[in-house]
Amino acid sequence: MKILILGARGNLGSQLVKVFGDDSIAWDREDLDITQREEVLSKISALKPDVIINATAYNAVDKCEEIEEENALARKLNGEAVANLADAALEINAILIHYSTDYVFNGENERGYYESDNTDPINNYGRSKVLGERALHTKSAQGLKYYLIRTSKLFGPKGPSEVSKPSFFDIMLNLSKERPELKAVDAEFSCFTYTVDLAVKTKELLEESYPFGIYHITNSNPVTWYEAASHLFEIAGIRVKLIAVSSENFPRPARRPNFSVLLNTKMPPLRDFSEALAEYLNL
């Protein structure tokens, strides 16, 4: 089986390359500009992969909220480009795997969100991701075979791409070396996800031939940012004064969902995020 991984030098993409190994072809932004429709159709048609895994995304949540040019870029990368890939997959009868986010929900439901719940994003980033989801749904009526994986709060080894971002845990660890006191928002209740575990689960989804459609894949045990930081410092054995604050203490251009736990009803759950975090920290 020939598997094309897009965004292969990113945080998630680099883990997918490790998991799929010799079966995978690793392309990054210099190999294919997914926003260019004709380029996408031409190059993917020539390669003829059996599976296309799209680990590319625009994720500058605040930037696309306050700068219209960035919002347009988000809509292009997270929406239009997904439609391009869907058409390319349809043309060669390939399976398309694409990742989305908990930010497609408004965060008002404290029980969390099932795969079948209606989307209702409250920021531009979430709206751009919904565009991609809708493209897949529309193309499925034409015969597209796809897996849409919603996930949240990724952490794990940093990819080699120059645009790969450090995770929340990486940032907090670095800050703890500089400051004796740190603040973290005790809000935005959702699940952290270890990219290594997500990559393994993606392979499982494919190899075990799960039905096509929407899947929620995150590590278990939802927490707030403050609770996550508390786990981090306890696991790492770091002594730092951690103060819980409200979202108002860190005003940001884009609104975040207050409760956006992605409920998984279709696959065996992933392990507790704290266990994965300990592995990541090599503890």
C-alpha cells in the first residue's frame, strides 16, 4: 500500500512518517503546495498513492482572528486545499485522511461532543476547519472514501520543519527555568493528545478497516490548562509556584470554547495523557 503523507516535517507529520515507515512517501510544503489545485491534481495523479494523509494545517488561531489576510489564508489552507485533496483522491480512488479540531464546536456543552454533533465554531480558525470538514462531506456523496479525525491540544516531539511550533508543555517547561512563579488559565476544559499516540491510532484506523467517517481521537482525562500544567510539574519533579487564573488574565483576539471534550464512541480509547506525557519527558 502506497501512503502519501503531507506536512511530513511537521509535529504530527513527522510522527506519521515514523509510524508508517517504508510504506510512506513524505512530502512537505516544498514538494506540494496544496492550495494550488492543478498542482495537486497533477502531482497526486502521477504518484497514484492508495492513501493520502493530510497533516498540513493553518493553526495561528489569534492571527487569523485579527488580520483579514491571515483569515483568508486559513480558509484557503484549511478549507479550499482540503477540497483540492478530496478531488485528487476521488480521481485515483484513494482514501483521504484529514485532521480537524475541537474548535469546530462552540464549547457550551459541558458533557462534551460526539462525532455526530453539529459544528458551531466561535472563531475564524474553527470556521476555516469546518470548511474542510464540509468539503469532505460534500465529496463523499461523489464517492470519496475518507477518515476525518478530530483531535485537540497536540503535544510531542517537535518536527524538523522551521514552522513547527512548541507545545504548551514545552513552553511551560522553558518558562519554569526562567521564573519561580507561573500563571495558567484554569479554563478551556478539553483533552491533550500525544502526537505519537495519534499517529499510531491513525495507522490502526486504516489497517483495521474501520468504517469511513468522523472519529474523535485524543488521550484520556480532560483537563484545563492549569490542571495540565500541574500534572506536568508533578511528573517532571519541578518545583514552581503555579497560580490558577481566569481567561480574562490572558486576553486573546480569538474566543476559545470553554468545554470542548471530544467524546470517542467508535474506537478503544487512548491512554491517559499524563502517562503519555511521562513517556514524552522520558520519566
